Amino acid sequence: MATHLDLEEQEQLDQLKHFWAKYGNLITLTLVLALGGFAAWNGWQYWQNRSAVQAAALYDELERAAQARDAERVLRVVTDLQAQHARTLQAAQGGLLAARTLHDAQKPDEARAALQWVVDKGNDDAYQAIARVRLAGLLMDKQAFDEALKVLDAKMPPAMAPLAADRRGDILLAQGQRDAAKTQYQNAYRDMVADAGYRRLIEAKLAALGVVVGDDAATKEKTP
């Protein structure tokens, strides 16, 4: 009986050896890849969390610098934020905040650069759209009209499309293209949320161009 069991065990052992000789390397490789992937995922999660915490800390510092109207400090902090944590939302938010502060501090070149970074490298469509509209305004101030229009020549989220049309109208009007500007203002008025306060400003622009806005959001030319 013992001999029979010994032979059966030996046969099972031989089968196991044969199986391992045939598939052992593949099993080992699969385990290494699986464990490596798990370790990499944990490492990535750790890096993401660490980056988010550091980005939040830098953004807090940026806000304090902006409140203090310390343009030089704002420029240093936003540069660090965007260089070290480019993929975070704080980097895009920081670009918008820095641009406003730098513009108020009479640093238009730096303000435009901060907005251009958000346009080129921001990872949020809404923030990129806001940056485009603001950048177009700064370029218009510089009388770089063609460049300003080109900045707006991009697909916008629906909520931002009316603001882009309004800004496009401003640029065209500054170039003396009244009819083209009028069309853009009409588009902006039509597509903007009815209870938005900004809609009244567009209505005023249209009125200055001789366009009456009806209650039904339609527009028509004033009759002489």
C-alpha cells in the first residue's frame, strides 16, 4: 500500500515538474508584471496625491501674493506652479489669477504669457476657453486684431460661446467692421442665458449699433 502511494506521489511530482518546466517562466513573468503593475499604480497614485497637495499649497501662496498685489511674487509662484504641476487644475486656475494680477500691475506681456500657457497647456476645456477670451482682449488692447481673432478661432464649450462671440464683436468693431461686429453681438445675445446680467451689456452694444432687441431675443434694425 505504501509503495502504491509512493508511486502515485512520485507520478504527481513528475507531472508538477514537467508542468513547471514548461510554464514556470511564463508564470513567473506574469507574476512579476502583475506585481510591477500594482506597484506602479500605487506609485502613480501616491505621486498624483502628492502633486495635488503641493499644487494646492502653491496656489494658496499665489492667492496671497495676488491679494497683496505683489506682481513679482505672483510671477515667481505661478512659474513654479506651472513648471512643477502642469497637469493639475491649480496650474490653469493660477494662470488666470496671475494674468489678472499682472495686468493690473501694468505687466501686459507677462499677463499674456500666463494666459497663453493656459491656452496651450491647460487640461480643462472651460479654463482654456476663459483664457482664450481674456487673451483676445489683451491682444485687442495691443491692437493685434488678427492675432486676437485667431485666438478665438477654436471650438468653445457652449457656456463660453456667447462670451467668445461678444469678444469677437469687440475686436471687429475696433477694426471698424460694424456689420460684422453687429452679427457677433447678435449671436452672443441670442445664445446667452436669458437671465445673465452680462446680456444687458451686449444689449447696450447692439443699441449703440442701431439694433433693437425684442423680448423674444430676436433683434432687428432700428427704422429711421
